[in-house]
Amino acid sequence: MKKGTNTIRNFLIIFALLICIRALGTYNPVKRTYHTNLLKGTPPEINGNLNDSSWNSVTWQKNFIQQKPVEGAAPSKETLIKVMYDENNIYAAIFCYDTPDNIRRIFTKRDQFGGDIVGLAFDSFNNQRTAYEFNLTAAGQKIDLMHTGDGNIDFNWDANWEGVTGLTDSGWVAEFRIPFSQLRYNKQEEHTWGFFAWRFIDRNKEEAQWVLLPVNGPHGVHNFGQIDGISNIRTSRQTEFLPYVSGKYEYSGRKENPYIGYNNIVPNAGVDMKVGISSNFTLDATINPDFGQVEADPAQLNLSAFEIFFEERRPFFLEGRDIFNFSIGGNQLFYSRRLGASANYQPDTEDGEYFESPDNTTILGSGKITGRTSNGWSVGLLETVTNNEYGMRYSPFDSIASAGSHAKERILVEPMTSYFASRIKKESEDANTIVGGSFNSVIRNLNDPVLEQEFIHSAHTAGIDLIQYFNDKDYYIMVSGMMSHLKGSEAAISKKQESHIHRFQRPDAKHLEFDSTRTTLTGTSGFFELGKNSGKFRFETNISYFSPELNINDIGFMAETDFYEQENEISFHHTEPGRFIREFHIELENNNRFTFGNEKTNTELLLQSNATFTNLWSIFLEYQHVFSSFDVRSLRGGPALYRDGYQGGGSWLQTNTSKRLFFEVYSFYFFKQLNQSYHHSIGGSINYDPLDKLKLQLITHWEKNNFANEFFDADLSEQNIYMIGRLNQQTLQFTLRAEYYFKPEISFQYYGNPFFSAVNYTDIRRTNNSRAEDPETRFYWLERNNELVLDEEANRYYVNEANGTQYDFENPDVMVGVFQSNFVFRWEYKLGSFFYLVWSHNQNEYSNINSPYLINPINRLFSVPSGDALMIKFSYWFNI
């Protein structure tokens, strides 16, 4: 009884404190307001000179305030702004006083900051959380983005609007025409929106704002001013279409499969649609989307069992991605790269057989509805259907067909699948309380007995979240949770249990139980965080758990489960310029993680600091100490492996980015003194703008790993044998980018990415007592040329231990070389309409050959034939 009374008392105390904190946040300052007018006369021509008489119907507004480097000071150069509207558009003009020779007019890609910039943003729902922002560089390039709440920004949102800049004797001007059809807002006669405008002077990194956003305050749209006087504007959004046609010629270069040709021609066509359901809801749809102009993923060599996370690059899935965002600790409930991914099933082949699988599954169609109601509900719904996908198996003899020099067998490798994602949020009127949820599902048409053993029939995931802000958003509490429910055949669920996410088969995990008769798998996770995100001193502390059965990877992304974790972070931010340092911050982090069986899998301390000097150079410093723990994943389903702790750190330096030539360099070094293990990486980039219209960038990265106790997969787990060696790895990678702009709408872009890695293992041994701290007990050390022999012709190791145990495995050494590049000519010949000419080049070489030196994969790569593709794509945007 006493315990229950204390619990109730503690709860009431906490509840009372929260009420007191909330009471501190009731102050609502008077916001600066811009009073706009209805356009009188002919609309202005958007040409960057402001000579149209219609601009005389509104007056200039000034009094911008400096945010950086000196918060609250007068700007070094004056800035003026005008805004007016008609039934269909908002028109804006920003004039920037400056010396013409000092204006930085650097050409960049769309949505990439460069040189001097101006912009304005509209919180058209006036919800103090979300906003649409439109920016122009002095060179005339567009940068549009969305503020999605809590200071987060989504650059993937692209609208169709006009923006032109021009030079004068006393500065430069930016002129905007923004259609109301590109915004979302509530249906009402008179509108008051959140409003913000800003200017950036690149040469001294000075930012001036129409209404000051405090540097150390909680960032977000709630700090915006207001714009009023907008009335009787259109109440429905237009319907937009973007059809395309494309053709691609592919040349394979090397013919690993002797039964297919070198050449292939691929025609394609499809359409993207945007339908304005109302002024605040939109339907986006696509039929057979094409992503041929998208830059390739960077080359990587993955020696772990963890899946690599790749950023989404496809335009249709990038736009509105923030609406569906729901994550806990980086684990995403919806991961759009699952849609249209490569086929998962790979059938077995015999000697002399070849199998060709498609690179990606075909997206038959995808549609999403997104919007926000007038009372604060935000909604997002997405449905995507991918087609049955077939591969082709070729046999060198007539074992399947009745005649011919070889046989072909069409094999289903991916079933028709429905992907559904949804997100809903409710915001309070003051945007201090946000509660939401998400529900996603994957349903596969498994009418093939083979695929029924490989794939889950249905996967359902859901999540709920709550954010509560206090004291004018200085403090916050965040609570969220996720769950998953998988259903499939016994074989499919068994594969899930044994996958790297779970490893239910671990022999030393008493809290896990593998059940080969299960046909469902259900798991949960939870998260709680308390933090302060403004002021000089900030902090956050959180706790989370992921139950062993949780699996969201059919439509989401997570690396592992079966853990609970506690994290703490405290930081200090100094933003007042001094004699040498312009601003700096330092933070200390701590992480502790345990399995549900109370095995410690991580304890670490991380100290980081960065500073910007008055000469606009920046530096970053880091120190990390990771304590010894157990690695429950590295033996791929075997027992936990004791891991010695390590420590180290590094630094990063960047010169003044407002110069035509600037560079960055970094170096990191981590080591284990106990067994002489280390990681060393160095790299950097050189960025050079020899002309305003020409940009060159070279990025380099080199690393060397020497890890004493590294697992490699010898495929002996069924015999409870897990092999360890000293990993020696060197990796060298370059990324080259070159961009030339005739004008913002016409550009040439080149991307090249050579990648080389050489891996070899020494001191090969097997685990003995994997949990032992003493390496002599932890491993059984094999005597080379006695117990361990390498057959170079077969490229296999043969083991005959002193006790008579015999086994063999493939040489784990790896040599990799990859060179991929593309050249893109891009022409926006009409607003929203594009012509692309793309050439792609690919060379790769992967060998299980002992090669401790990088020169070998470099020499071998450029001697292998390349694969090339040439694509032409034409799209045309129109609206009704």
C-alpha cells in the first residue's frame, strides 16, 4: 500500500511540475505584420528589373535585422521587400543594396545554396509549424523547400513557380511569381498567414531577416511574422500532368552469360499527375515512373551482415517524404526504397547454368493523398503496386526445352505486391501539442509454392507518437511506439527468426526461442525523451526498447532489434562573435545498450566540438571511448562474442566557403592497445569555381583497417564453427563532380565514382569460448602449414585440427574495384518540362583473391570491359 501511495504521489508531483512549466509558455509576443494589397492593373512581367507600373500599388518595407554574425545588429547592407497578389498568384520583389562587384553570383543545381541568396516563406495554414519557402540565388537558381515542423526542412519538395534576378548599379533584385495552386491553405474569404523573408551575403556569411529568428531559440515557423490583406483567392487547386517518353540503349561490355547478347534497347513511357482535390488536399499519382536520370548510389563494400541504408533519390518518392516520416532512433516505419527494389529471390543454379534477374521490380502505379484540415489534422496516404517480376535461367543443354542449343526457363522471383503507407497528425491551435499515428502494410500475391516459402504473405506495422512543448517551445517531451505483425508460412517465418534482425537461433540467448512451427511474428518498441532545445545550454535524455520479435523491414528499415537503450546528451552553444572565434559549440554524449537477456552490447562516451573562426574557417574535433562489451550479431547466429573496448578521435577542417577555391580535410584514428587493432581514415575535398557558371569538386577518402578479431563467414555455422581472423583492409575512393550552367535552366553535369578495396585475413582461428575476456581462451589458434593449409589452386583453406576435427572453407580474401559515372544534360525548356540526355558508365571487378595492396584491384578494374547506357528522356508539364 505504501509503494502504491508513493507512486501516486510522485506522479502527482511530476504532473504538477508539467503544468507549471506549461504555464510559463503562455506568452505570445506581438508579431511583425506585412499588409499586402490586391494587384492593380496588368500583372508584372517576371524579368528581374521591376519596371512594371503594377509594383507601384504596394510600398517597400525595410528594417531587416541581422541574425548572424551579430544577433540583433543592423545589417551591413539594406534590404527591401514588396508583396502583392491577384486571384491566382503571389508576386514578390526583394531589392538588395550592394556593390555590384561584391555580389556572389555562383551557379548551382536547383535546391543547392551558393553565393548570395534571398527568399521568403509562407505559413499558409497559419499553424506555426509548416511553411513553403521560395529562394533565389543572385545567379537566378531556384531553391524551394518545406518547413515540416520542429525546425526540420525538406528540400525534396519542388513547385512550379517563376523567379528571375537582375543587377543594378546599386545592388541586385529578385522577382517572384508564385501560383496559389502550388500552395495549400484553408478555404476562407480572408487569410492571415505566417510570413518570413531573409537575405544572405555570402562573402561575410551575414544573414539578415525581416523578423528575427533567435539563434539560440527553438527553431521553427512559430517565430515567423504575419502577412494579411489576402482575400478572395482561388479555392481549388489545378490538375497537373507530367507525361514522359524515354528510350535507352544498353551495352553490356562483358558477357558472363554466353546466351544473351551485348546490346539491348529499352523504350519506356509513363506519367506523373497532381490533382488538386481542394485548396488543402492533393492527390499525387504515377504510372510506370522512370528514374533513369537519377544519380547512382555510391559504391560500397559491405563486410557486415547489416543491410546498407541508401538515401531515396527518385523524385516521385522524394516529394512529400516528410509527411510519412515516422522513426525511432533512426529506425524508419516507412522506407520508400523498398518500393521498386531489386528482386529478393535467387534460384539455385547448377554448373554451367546462368540466371539473369531484373535490376528492379516494376512499379505499375503509385498514388498518394496529402493535406491538412482547417482544425489541425494532417493526413498522408500512399498506395503502390509492383508487378510480378520474372528472371530467366539459361541451361547449356536441352534439359527443359525440347530443342535448341540451350534451354530457357522463366522463373517468378518477386510476386505482385501492394504497399500501403499512412500518416495522421493532430496539432493543437498553438502547435505545442502534436499527436499522431501511422499504419503501413505489405500484402503479397503468393500463388507460387516456391515464393510462399521465401516471402511473408502480409506485414502490418503501426506507430503512435506525441510531442508536448513547454515554455514557448524551450522544453519538450516526446513519446512514441511501434509494433509489427507478420504472417506467412512456417518456412518464411523461420527465415525471419533466423535473419540478422533477430538471430533467434543463438545458442547462448536464454531469452530467445526459435520456433519452426510459427506462422506469425509480433513485436513492439517504445521511446521516451525529455529535452531542452534552446539557449546556450541544451540537453536531451531518452530511453527506448525494441522487443526481439519486432520486424518492420518489409516496408520500413531497421538494422537490429532485441535491445533496450539509454542515451544522454548535453551541449553548450556560444554564438556571440569574439576576437578570433565567431561561434562554437561543444557536446557530450553517453550511450548504454543491453539485450533483453541483460547482455551489455554497448557503452560509450563521445565528446564533440566545432567552431567557426572570424576568418570563416571551421574546425571539428571528436573523442570517443567505447568500453568492452558483447557483440551478439557478429557470429551470424552463433554465441555472443566478447569485444575489447577501443578509443580514438579525429578532426575536420574547412576553409572559407565563400572563396572560389576552398577545401576540407579530415583524419580519424581509433585503436585498441590490447591487440594492436586500429582504424585510420583520411580524406577531404577540393572545391573550385573557376567561373561563375563552372563548378568542380573532387572528394577523396582513404582508410586502413587492422582488426585483430574479425569474423568472416566460412559457411560452417551448421557445425557450430565460427572463424575469426585479423582483418587487413585498405579502401580508396574518389568522387568527381563537374557542373557547367549556360543558365539556371540548362546545365551539363558529370559524376564519377571510382572505388577500390583490398581485404585479406591473417592469424586465422576459430572461436573456442567466445565470451571469454582472455583471447587465448576465447579462440583456438590454428597452426599455419600444419593445422591450416591454403590450396591456392582451389582457393580454399583446409583445416585438420590436432584433435582430428576437419573442415574447409573458401578463401575469405576479397578484392573489389568499381567505377561508375554518368553524364547528364538537363534542359528545362518550359516551366516544369524537361529534356534529359544521360550517358552512364559502369565497370566492376570482384574476386576472392589474396591481395593486401590496392594497386591490384586498380590494375584489374581498368582491364575489364565496361557496361554503358545512353538514355534520352522528354517530359512535358501542363495543367488544366
